[in-house]
Amino acid sequence: MLVAGPSCVPFAATGNRLAWDDERSSTFTATTDCVIDQANRKGSKFVAFVIENVSGLGDKPKGKRKSPLDEVLEGLHNGLKGWVIVAWKLNSCEFGVPQTRPRYYICGRKASAFEVPFPSHSPADFKIKGLSLKQILDPGLPSNLRQLTPKMKSNLAYYRREARKWASPGTIAACDVCRDPAKVRSPVLRVDGTVPTLTTKNHSLYVFEVGGTRFERFISNEERAVLQGFSPQVVANLPNPRKALGNAMTVPVVGLVMACVLSGMKR
């Protein structure tokens, strides 16, 4: 089985969205070429794959008839005979993780290796009620307010004012204090129990209590790892929790995807 998360930059909303005209898209074509090559080798035991990427993969570029996702699926269908291929669009906040992360999971399985060729279940059949942002925070960590630059403090003041307009007192909110509210494409503030996508470079995710000061600090690496879906027990035993951080698959979601893909496999 192959599980891969090729570079998302050519298709991400925060990039230039050049799709296949971006040289970094070569990691995606290399992945699909690898899948087709492994599946068609004589005597191959290759039976399944999962390829993850951003939701922008499904958007049609201006003037184009097909989306990059359409083209990927077309190429896989042409190169894989006797395979069933599906594309599931899933958001990690619906599967136990308090983080907004909509992603496409392109999955394939060799029909002859399974009792039922098509997957019996989609991950969408298994919505999971999970942790809230408030539940994963350590209330004992000190405030980072003194570490904020004047610009960060100005941004934080804006987010505080906005949060009071439509969130009840005591709600835990998250915002990116480095992002100028006037220059973001969509609200960075979250008060619904989820937070924006985490990246290894973003250390400016700040939490605060609406109408209070109980939480007033950056999210720690340990908390960020739990937000990615790692259990607190696993995080506690990591020599460096920051190494668990990424910007691709969320642990519970990819586990559920793989369970659905591999269900019914012949022994």
C-alpha cells in the first residue's frame, strides 16, 4: 500500500494556484506515476493507495473545463485497469480533531484483492464527536502577552473586539496574531471549537478567552501535536513534539480512510 501527500502549493488557496504549470506539481505526477508503475508490475502485490491533498485540487482554474482533481482521476482510471478509485473530501474537524482542515483523499484498491470491489463504507459514515479547543489546552501555562510585538497586540485587540460581537463570554478563541486582519482572505479568528490549519512554520497561533484573561498565550508544541490528532500519551513520550507537526494528514482521519480502503480485503 502507498500513502502519500504530494506538495499542495500548486493547488492551495494561499498560493498562486498555477496547478500543473507550477514545477512543484511534479511531486504529484511522480506519485501517480509510481502508483501506476507498482500496480502494473508482473507479480505485484500492490493492492491499495491513498493520496492526500488540499481541497483546492477540486477547483476548476479560470477558463478550464476540468479541475486538477478531474485530471488526476482520469489519469489513474486510464492507467489502472481492474481498480476501483474514489475521491473523498473530508474535514478533520468532523473526525475528533478541533482543527479545520478540508482535504481530498484519493483512494484506490485492486478489485480482485477484496471481497467487495467498492469500499463498503465511506469515512463520512463515521462522524466522530471529538475534543474542543478548550479541552486540549493546559490551563497552567503562563501568558505570552509580553512577547507580542506592538503590531501583534494591535491585531489581537481587533480579534478580541470581533469575538465579543458573536461569541459568548468564556468561549476560547484562536487567532493568528501575525496576520493583519485587513489582509487575510478569510477570517483567521475561530470561536467554534476549531482552529486554522497548523503548519510547521506558524508559531503565531494565539488563544484567548472571550471576555476574560484565563487563556492568553501562544499554543505550545505539545498542544499543537494533540490538535493534529496525536494522543496526549504519545505526545508525552516524544523527545521533541515539534517533530510531530506537519501540514498534511491528520492522524485520526487518515486512519479512518485506510480502514475504509482496506476493509473486506481477502486474506
